[in-house]
Amino acid sequence: MRVAVIGAGIAGLTAAFRLRLAGAEPVVFEAQAQTGGVIGTERIEGFLVESGPTTIQAANPILDALIRDAGLEPDRLPASKTARKRYIVRDGKPVAAPGSPADLVTNSLFSARAQRRALREPLIPKSRPAAEESVADFARRRFGPEALDYGMDPLVAGVYGGDPKRLAIRHAFPGIWRMEQESGSIVRALLQGSKDKKNRMGRGGMFSFRKGLGQLPEALSDALGDRLRLSTPVRRLERQGTGWIVSGDRLLGGHGQTAWSESFDAVVYAAPLHALASIALPEGPSLEPLTNVVYAPLAVTAMGFRREHVGHPLDGFGMLVPGVERSIRILGTLFTSSIFSGISSASSTFRSDVARAPARHVLLTTIIGGMRNPALASLPEKEAYALVLGDLRSLLNISGEPVFRWHTSWERAVPQYNIGYGKTLAAIERLEAAWPGWFMAGNYRMGVSIGDAAKSGEEAARRCLL
Ligand SMILES: Cc1cc2nc3c(=O)[nH]c(=O)nc-3n(C[C@H](O)[C@H](O)[C@H](O)COP(=O)(O)OP(=O)(O)OC[C@H]3O[C@@H](n4cnc5c(N)ncnc54)[C@H](O)[C@@H]3O)c2cc1C
């Protein structure tokens, strides 16, 4: 069975890897010159920068199996214990966020009034299962306005770069939505869940790999060998009997391009939804609910400092900034060199090949833009550095100049599971039903995390093989 996989992000690579292991013949077509989609790692001047994601949430059986089968298990790098602590900015300062359901009423992030309101949460009736409520309305209804401003809003910024007034709770945070539907209360569900330590506030374990997250797409790509074709955008898809003709260009690095066309038994579409608009497709159901999906723009700025120039202890995963903190314009900052310090708990020796910053230095990775401030994602590099440095100086008490800077931006980074997203998901299913041998995978389907995108790839491969 020959399968064309369109897009070499984690969803497409997972689908192709699984198809190959099952004995099928996948060919992955990737528009860019590199594999991995938004996942990519570079080590520059001793600092390790990630172009998109920095960590993966642990305890995901699909990713665990993928990592094992790709031979990457020995390179898995757990986040340090320090990274369990997270900061939220309040009144212009990072304040430690609650680490467990019990902390919700003892920590200093929320006012006494907000804590009393949170205690009433188990008494709030659940919403109708068919309702499409926004994340903001859901948080305000169950926990009160402060929990929205200093709890849900920064979380939404961290995961989606999104707007809580537009995101739909049931699609954007299905786990939280199910807690309400099944237990009638988030607090009750969390208290039940916290008996299982791994589940504690969903923070149990994050990880990466020794040489960064880029190792995952690289290992999958290596396993695919010449079945992965880079710089090869797909431009046209035609149905031919029960199969497909896939056509496109091969970009020859500044020397023009050549056209190609090949026949396949099936297609796994694993490129972003907006890319559908630039591919000639067969007649079929309307693509508007797919191509209209909003993607948040994001920019990533990494900065390295000498340790003694940063006054904050950086004893955590990072800090998120609520939208109500109007004087701060960044969405959040990862304390990257604290998450992966290069110091193993067993030996306490410093490993410069694993650490994200050289000895006596720190690396901070800041995200700007999102639906809150979309224009900031496309700022020229120099202006982005000035904005980020200004905010970091005041939040983390930074005195000296950065010794290292790196910047990249994504015009359409993360799909927004907004109110009405149910129509998009239904349209995807209609398309799959209308076009036999057509399967869709990607971060627009089962969630935006790496684990969710990989799961959608695995699922597409499974259905393709039926
Ligand atoms: C800045 C940022 C930070 C993030 N942080 C985290 C994090 O810490 N943890 C986490 O779990 N997740 C994080 N995410 C989310 C997660 O990384 C992504 O949702 C996921 O990696 C997307 O995978 P994908 O395969 O669906 O899509 P993509 O990675 O977008 O891959 C799609 C591929 O399709 C290709 N393509 C497009 N058009 C064509 C065409 N016509 N022909 C051929 N190929 C085409 C593209 O070039 C691209 O390579 C982050 C995302 C961003 C942007």
C-alpha cells in the first residue's frame, strides 16, 4: 500500500513511521528544507534554542511507544524537580502559582475573596453537555473573575497564545470540560486525581531529549530514509479510481524547481488547515470551516545572560503573564536553563552537552504575540529584543546585557479551538467520508500538544491500514 503523507511535522512523521512499521510504503512530502514542522533545535555558542516547543508532557502511552520504537529512550531527558514550580505575574512581579488543589486556598497568588469564591466551586451546577461555552465564561462561572484573570487567562496564553473569550472550553480543554461533566466539579475531580501523584494538577513530569526536542523528528526521519522528501511542496491532489494522484514541485535551492507527479493508494494530510487553500483539490464538501480556522501568530525570543546579572532565583519552569497585567507585553518566559540544567541528580556534575546554557549562564525563552497582541509576533528582530529585554529586566531583576540573542517567528503558529470548532471537526469527518483513502492528522484535530498531534498521526495511520 503506497501512502502519500503531506507534511513532516510530528503528526505526519508519526503517521509515516507507523505505516512503515506495519509494512506499508509511505512517502512523506515536506514543503520546507527541514523536517519536524514547528519542532526544531539548534545549539549556538553553547546555548540550546528551540524554534517552537521546549518540553513534552510525560505519561503519554502513544509518545512513549513512539520514542521507544524510534530508539530514543536512552536520550530522554526529564525536567528538573525545580521545574514543578510555576510563576504567574501579578502586580508586575512573578508569584508562585498553586501546585496542588489544596494550594488553591493557601497560596498568595489569589486574594482571600477569590479563594472563598473557589471554595464554592463544587456547589456550582454543571453546564448543559451540548453548550459551547467560552473558556472565559466557564472559568468565571465556576471559579469567579480572579480565577479567570490570574488562572485560566495565563494558561490559555501559554498553551494556545489564545483569547479565552473566543476559545471553547469543550474543544480547547476537553479534560477540564469532562471533569465538570463527569464529576460535577473541577475541585472534586482534581482532589480525586491528586490521589494519583502523577496526575497532580497535570504537572507530573515534562521531558525533552539530551540534544533537544529536535531529536524526535530527526530519529523518525532517519528511520524513514529516502521515503522523506524535503523541499517538496504538494500543489495538487486528484482522485484516480480508488486512489490518488499527488503532484507538486521539488525546490532546487535557488536553482528553480522541477515538477513531479505520483500515484498513491491513500493520502494522509498532515499539513496545517490553512495550507489546504494553496493546494488544488478535487470537488467535495466545502473547505471553508477548515481554511477559516484562526491560527495565533507567535514569536520566540531566546536570551542568554551571565547568572550573576539575573536577580531572580529562576527556581521554576517559567512565568506566564495574564492579559490584565497591562504594563507587561510578553506572554510568558520559560526558565529554560533551570528546566534542563545539565546537572543530574545522581552525580551533581555539570554536563555542558546536555545543559541549555554554558556554565555560569542562564537561558530564558520568551513568547510574544498570540491573539492578545498579534502584531508583536511580526516585530523586526531588533524591536522584539528591546521589548522582551525591557519586560525581563523589570520582572526578573536583570542588570547586565544579554550575552546571547536568538529570535524566530511563526505567522500562523497554533490553531485556535474557538467557539464553533465542532463545525470544523464535523467538516473534517465529512471530507474523510466523501473522499475514500483520505485521512487527516495534525494539531487541529485532537489537541495542540506534541502528544496530541502525534496521536492524530497514529490514529490516521491506523484507519488508513483498516
Ligand atoms: C512557539 C510554539 C511553542 C510550542 N510549545 C509547545 C510545548 O512546549 N509542548 C507541546 O507539547 N507543544 C507545543 N507547541 C505545539 C506543538 O509543537 C505543535 O502543535 C505540533 O508540533 C504541530 O505538529 P503538526 O505535525 O500538527 O504540524 P506542523 O509542525 O505545523 O507541521 C506541518 C508541516 O506541513 C508542512 N506543509 C505545509 N504545507 C505543505 C504542502 N503543501 N506540502 C508539503 N508540506 C506542507 C509544513 O511545512 C510543516 O512542516 C508549540 C507550538 C509553537 C508554535
